[in-house]
Amino acid sequence: MSVTLVVGNGESRLKFDLQQIAHNTVIGCNAAYRDLSVDHLICCDRRMAQEACENIENPETLIYVRDRHYHYFRKIKKLKNIRKLPNIPFVSEMKRDQPDHWGSGPYAVSVAAQLENQKIVLVGFDLYSSDGKINNIYKDTENYNKSSSQAVDHSYWVHQIARVFAHHPDKEFIIANEQNWSMPKQWGLDNVQFKNFGEFFLDNKYLCN
């Protein structure tokens, strides 16, 4: 059975062999396209969207941008592969539930949940770092913060992704990460499970076409 692979840019991703599972539907965040072919790319930041549009050669890769950037890329630049980010699938007055406060990671999970595959694998969603500094494999590169930058508060990401999990109880979400990574308590739902990298690659159902 095919799965949808959602690729975040946390540093644990460097220890995960993406090529073993890249034959499935792949959703990437921002600069993920630099290292692998993606079917869907989520770019909340306009600079990152501009970089992707200038470098991705596959016209079938869909690039998702915020509403305020859509007119520029689709109407002015006339790029046919540009899409608007999906609507937040619930109504809330809380700041952390407003579209402008959702980042590429939560949006990527939301896009995945709206596709037809029942199984969704998240890789590189580290959320936090061990030293309080930015945890991103693209730090110190164009359009990214310096490695000396402080880590972003991950509480919004935890909350937002948990809301997506809860809103799609019919989907099965698998979080693949290192053995010592701690999954947030908010993600402890019946349709969410954690697998360390060793367990994941022993489970052949995620690797088959």
C-alpha cells in the first residue's frame, strides 16, 4: 500500500534513508526540494516560494503559497503549478489557530491528510533541539537563519499538527524519528504512532510500492 511521505527539515532527517520510501507521494517543506523530488511543496515564506519557483524544473510539482502571495506567482508570474495553502479545517479564535500563524510543517501535514492515501509518514519533524539553537538541516544557507540563531518556539507546531491528527481520525499517522526522540503528549491519539528509524525500516509495508 502506498503512503504519503511528509518531509520536514529537522536534523534527524539526515539519518533517514529517504530513497527507500521516496517512490510514494512526497510532500516537502521549503528547501526540501533541494535534496529530493517532491510532488507537493509547502512554502509559507515568499522568499522560499520564489527560490522554489526558480529552481524546480518539474512542472507537475505543486507549490503551495499563502493567499497574499498567490496573485503574484499565479497571475503575474503565470506559474500554473502554484496553489493556495488549504483552509484551516476548523474554526477557532485562538491566535495559534489563525492561518498567518501556521507554518509550512503543519500545512504540509494538513495537505497530506487531504490526499487519498490512508497512511501518512512524517520524517524530520523534530520540533525542538537539544541545545536551544535552530534545528534545521538548511541553516546557514540562503533564505534560512544562521546556526547561532535561537530555536523557534515549537508549541504552535505541536498544537497545530495535533489538531490535524484529531480532525482526520480515519488517517493513520506514523512519526519516524530517532530512538531517543520524545513525541509530544498532545500527539498521543489512537491514529498516531511513533516508530524509531530501526523499527520503521523493519516494517516492510511502508517500503513497498
